[in-house]
Amino acid sequence: MKTLKLLVIDDEPGIRSGISRIIRNFTLSFPFLDEDLRFEVIEAATGEEGIEKVDSKLPDIILLDNRLPGIQGVEVLEYINRKQYDCKVAMITSYPSLEMAVKATNDGASDFIPKPFTPEELKSSLSTITKQLFLKRITAKMKKEGKQVRFQFLSVLSHELKSPINAIQGYLELMKDKQLGNNVDDYMEMIERSIARADGMKRLIMDLLDFTKIRFEKSEKKIKNVNLKQVAMLAVDSTRPLAIHKDVNIKLDLDEDIIIKADPDDIEIIFNNLISNAVKYNKNGGEVICSVKDSNDLIEIVVQDTGIGMSEEEISKLFNEFVRIKNEKTKGISGSGLGLSIIKKILPIYNGEISVESTENAGSKFTIVFPKII
């Protein structure tokens, strides 16, 4: 249960103690929150004391009387507004004038609770204010995360696409000027490098599209029967050119025709990422083994390689967005750093889990387990 700090600024001891009694066992729950809410009451008898408690305790909600000894409630509200504290304020007052009400509203007051108030009126107002507080916080968080994601997209795109585009442009300029003569064969290395660079850009764009789909798409999943053996074989076929280039042997160990109900795109993303990573981070002349087993109503997908492996510290960062393992052994290996984070977002949809075992310079083993009937 989450506890919210409720600051009551009122010069009447009876009001302060009455509020404490009313909400002592009062809890709130909202469908958009995972836990119930309770309140911890903090008291202040003057505006000056209230400001000190606001600064030191950082309350979530403030019940503020306007008529106070010393500075008035609206002055306290002005102070809170200037400081831009993340809280909600309700004015509690006997005789709110129109002028005071307008000023308080302009300075951020969310509600007015007239004295005297019943326990039900106080609880109702607290429920409304608390809901406003959390919706405001959730909205701010979503905006912040959205800006961060857009910034990361732009950073990744500008960094990852700039270099291959420059390289391809350079090769094309050399071929245009016929700097190696008129024999097409003399330009084959440049052509192959350009194709490899273009392929890397295509993979990056596909990763970004997959990531945005999993993170932001709200439409229903296209659930249908999916043959895991067929998807695994297609993933191997798409990775075959890279495997041939690195002399990596891919072996499949598959039970016959395991059928599950899922979105085919999700399953394709899982196999494509795991198998392509196993080849990409392998050693020349290495091996990749992909197995899919149906055991006791559980599906187990294992992709194991004989590649460069990872340290414990590298494994701990592996599923974060835009994270790529960078060391001397991965120099020259391109990627978006999104593939495994995408898998991590897909698996909860199917009640699945992923685990990693890895030894540096010996290889890595990725295991996914999920129930056959979702």
C-alpha cells in the first residue's frame, strides 16, 4: 500500500485533529494504479509553519485554510506555485469571497472544501484531488518518456545511418569516376561492402519499426495458429548469408510441427533476433544450435552459440533499450541495441520468460519458456 503525505495547514486544532480522525483508516484505490493508497497526516498551525513543512516534507496533498495568523493561505499558495512543487492544494475556508476564490484558482488550487464539512465531503474531495494528482503525474511521465524515446530514435538514426550512407556514397563516387578502370570485377569489393552497409541500415530500420510497434501499437494482436518449426526455419534462411560470410554453421533441433496461438509477427521477431545475434556475435568458423521443444505443455526455445560471450555486468544491461555491448571484440559489429529489449516486451504477452547464460570467449545460451496454451 502506498502512503501519500497530507499536510493540513489550519490554525484550529479541532479541524486538524478532526481531519486526522476521519482519514486514519481511509484508503483509496483507482483502476489505473496497482496498489491502494493511504494518508499520513502532517499538521501546521500557521502559514509560516506550513511553508516550512512544505519545503521539508514535500507533501503530495495540502489542505490549506485561508484565514491564518500571520501570512494568509493565498500567500502560502502563491509560494507553492512559485516553487512548482508536485502537489495538489485544496482550500478549506468558512467564507470564501469570489475574489479570493478566483485568485486561489489562478494560483493552482484544485478544490474548495467549505467549513464545516462532513467526513463524506472530506473523503469525496480527497478522492477527487488524489485522482487529479496521479493523472497529472502519469501524464507528465508519459510526456517525458515520449520525448526521451523520440530523442533516442533520432540519436540512433543519426549515428547509425550517417556512417553507412557516407560509405555507400563514397563507393558510388569512386565507381562513377571509374577510378579503378572499366572492368566491373575490379569494383566487386566496393559493391559487396555497399550491399553489407545497406543491409545493416535495413536491419536498423526494421528494429525501430518492431520497437515502435511493440511499445506503442494499440490495435489487437493478430492471433492465429503459428508453426514454430516453420518460423525457425525461415529465420535461419534469412540469416544464412551472414552465416556463410562468417563461416558459421547453424543447426536446427526441432520437434515436429509445434503449433501455438500467437501473433506470427511476434514469434518471427523472437526467432530473427536470437538467431541473427547468435551468428553476428559468433567467431568465424563457429556454430549456432537452435532447438524448439514441447515438454509438459511448456514450449522451450533455446539458441546457443560458440561466440565471444559476455561478462556478468554486460548481461545485466542486455535487455535495456538502445544498449549495445561495446568492447574490443564487438568493434565493427553493427546493431540498434533494440532486438533483445523488443523480445523482453513481447514475452509477457504470452506469459513467457527469457534467461541468459554466457561465458566470455566461449559463447552464450538464450532460453525462452512459455506455456503452450496462452
